[in-house]
Amino acid sequence: MPKGARVGLLGGSFDPPHEGHLHLSREALKRFDLDLVVWLISPGNPLKPNPPAPLTDRMAAARALVDHPRILISDFESRSGTRYTAQTLASLQQRYRDVRFVWLMGADNLAQFHLWENWRGILETVPVGVLARPGLRIAARSSPTARMFRGARIPAGASRLLGRADAPAWCFVNIPMMDVSSSAIRAMGRWATGRKS
């Protein structure tokens, strides 16, 4: 990654990746003035009870979907052996010392962010960009994380400053959002579950 680049990190199972992930990434590039967005496709999600589809399948599906030169696909968590976001961020910052990372998430993740391992450490390590998804705006804005870090919030109108801000800093932006989810795609039987090896 280029020295001094502002890089958004969108982590998750991507089980499966879909047009909503791509739309959120394009919006993050624009709203937060980022140079790149990297999809960190995790081996598994510690907060989800069922395993995802094999990592190779999810990586291949993501590569087939993404057609944007500034959105990259990565299996960094699998290669580095990190399990939690805080560990992944520490490893990335050690490896890419001259890159400014921004953690990206949908509003649904902000609503339950306080359940993540070392969630305060994440907010104190990198700026966080939150992009509103349908139905969860109120829960996200009134979440324990939003209340505890209200003094670190950057107004949506100044969202382009996020990539240059020092942590703790976070910004919540409303975007036109596609009402599509990985769980809905799986429920419709359009994606294999992760019980194979």
C-alpha cells in the first residue's frame, strides 16, 4: 500500500459477498476521502455460531464481484493468524507503518460493537467510519459505543476529514443503501453454507 495512503478496512465474513458490500465501499471511498478500501475476508466470525463457507469460495466470489480499481480483496487475517479485529489492526499497523487506516462498518455493527473483543481499543487505535444501513440507524446512534465516544464524533458534513483524523474519531453517514444482506441470500438458498471443509 502506498506510503501515506488513507485506507478503509471493511472486515467480515462476506458469506457471500454482494452488491451491498460493493456499494458501501464505493460510498466510503467518496464520503471519507479514502485512497483505497480493502475487504478483509475473515476465516470466521467469533460472534456467529455457524461457520461460513470456505474462505477460498468467499475470496473467489469477492474477486468475481469487485470491478473497482480502488477496492482490494484480502485474506490478511487468515495469513497473519489474527482472530479479532483489534489483533488484525495491530498487525496491519506494524506492517504498514506509513498508512492511515480507517475501520469501516455498517450501522448494524455499530449497534453491537460493544460486544467485540477490545472494542474500546479499536476506537482508540483507528478512526471509524459508519455507513447507515436500512432499519438500524436509531439503534446505532443510541448504542453504548456511540454514547461513550460521543465527544469523538465527526459531523457527517465533515466526513471527508475522517481519514486524516487521529483516533479516537468516528463519523456516521447516511447513504442510499441497498436492502440486501448475506443472511437473506443464504436464506434464499443462493449460497452454500459453511459446513463443508
